Amino acid sequence: MNDNNFKAMVVTETDAGLFNRQIKTRALADLPEGEVLVNVKYSSLNYKDALSANGNKGVTRNFPHTPGIDAAGIVTQSSVEQFVAGEAVIITGYDLGMNTAGGYGQYICVPASWVVRLPENLTLHESMVYGTAGLTAALSVDKLLLNGAKPEHGEILVTGATGGVGSIAVAILSKQGFDVVASSGKSAETAFLKLLGAKEVIDRQAMNDQSGRPVGKPRWAGVVDTVAGNTLTTALKTTKPGGSVTCCGMIAAMDFSSSIFPFILRGVNLLGVDSVEIPVEYKSRMWSRLANEWKIDQLKTLCTDTTLEKLDDSIDAILAGEIKGRTVVSIDPS
């Protein structure tokens, strides 16, 4: 392999409409035009990556394509003053890994406006334990805090708690002194969730109210919801007056229904969380928090490591709901 070639996962579409993924050699000239060329050291596995790797046209329109919505690596070339060769950087969100060649390749070429410098007190590997999931968790916690959540107000519920966003949210909130209740359908992972800081673990069916009542007994001072569907509906109707519910995922459904009562009788706030198109300055602030005051102690516990060559099994597992925590993909760690 010469200096102009690199290794990448490439997903191709056959004439029959099927999709194949292989590790192939690509050329730097194949990459899109951009201001910053980055040698990717690590990426991570997200549900969106698995969809793209399986040819989901709702995520990726054009194939062949290299997935990977997260990347951490070293700047190789830059045509802008704010980044220079040799700097360690993180790229998440925007169009990376969707319709722009992503982190499952040893090189990416992206606009400078997508790039965040790696904060001090965080390694490239640690940044991908967080990845988009950790950034989304941080944004969710930030929105709760901005809307007045305090530990003395009561319990915070995290749904889908064994997933990437949920598990990191549990750990961050616990570190900030909140009493965290984790909702999960995986009873075997109770010890894992308590190790992350959950005070209590409840079965996800406890958050599936079928009574038809517009509100229920208030319990939660705040909620980080990654599930949507009736779980989100139940969370809204059981949140305390003035409490806030963040919504960032759709594990169960792409929609939900609710009466107006939680909002006009209890003043509950429903807060949407987007980690993809937010300003890079906001992302940079959140990365700084993840590296410093919000840095969680259980990063190794959260993480399973794999390689680009072994990623197929992990892709199948995350689609089957069999992944807990975060999966870091070694791309070019040398």
C-alpha cells in the first residue's frame, strides 16, 4: 500500500438491490474535497452506522460508501489556518459517514467547520468511547441543567439505559450527584448499570403505561429518553411539575402521542436534542466538559474494542439489540 492508498470499509449495492461490505484499498483521490485531511486512528459503532452499513437509504443515499459517523485522528493536511498537521482532532455528526466517506476508513477529508480539537485530558481512544453517543448524552444533560434540574429536586430517569447514549447519561448524571433510575429491558445488565452509578434499575415495562390516563403519579424530576413511543408518553405523564424530558432517540418508535395535560397542568418541558447539526462551538464546549468536569470514571467499563476487520459481527449485534455500552473501532492506531 503506497502513501496515496488507504484501507476502508466499502459498502456496495448490487444490481439485485443487495448490499455487500468489504475492507478495500481506496485512494486519497477518491475522497471528497475538503479543507482538512485526517488520518483516522479510532472510530466507534452507532446504530446509524449499522443502518448505513446495511444499505439503509434513509441514512445513505449513494453507494459505494464508507460509513462511520465518528472519527478521531491526526490532521495530515490543512488548507486553513485554524488547523495544522499533527493536531489531534475529533469529527462527529454533520454529513460524516452518511453521504460523506466516514470514519471506517484510515483517512477522511472534511470541512474545517466540522472539526473539533481534542481537548486536554482526553485521548483519541477515550473520545471514541464517547463518540456521538457521549456527545448526545452530554447535550441531554446540559439541557436538563439549563432548564433548572438539580439533584435536590429528585430522581432522574434514563430510558434505554444500556445503550450508548443511555449508559453514558447514567454515568454523567450520577457523577453530578443525581439519583439516577435506569430503565432497561435487559435485566441481566443490572450490575452493569449500577456500576455506572444507577441508584435503581427498573424494567422497561414499568415505563409502558397503558391506562389511558392523561397524567400519572409524578415521580421524575427529569428524564433522558432515548426510546420514544409509549415510553416517552409515560415519561411525560409521570414527570413532576416543572420537570424536563429530553428526547434524542427512537429505539421503540419514530413517534409518540400525548395529551396536553403534562404541559399545561404541570409545566413539563419537552426538549429535543440534536447532536448532528449544532454549531461546532457548542460541540467544542461539550467535548471540554466530557474531558474535564463530566469525565466519567467508568470509560473502560463502557467500552468494547474491535477492529475494522472484525466489525461485521458488531454491526449485526447492534441491529439485534445485543450491544451494551460503547464499541470502539481501531482504524489505524499506529
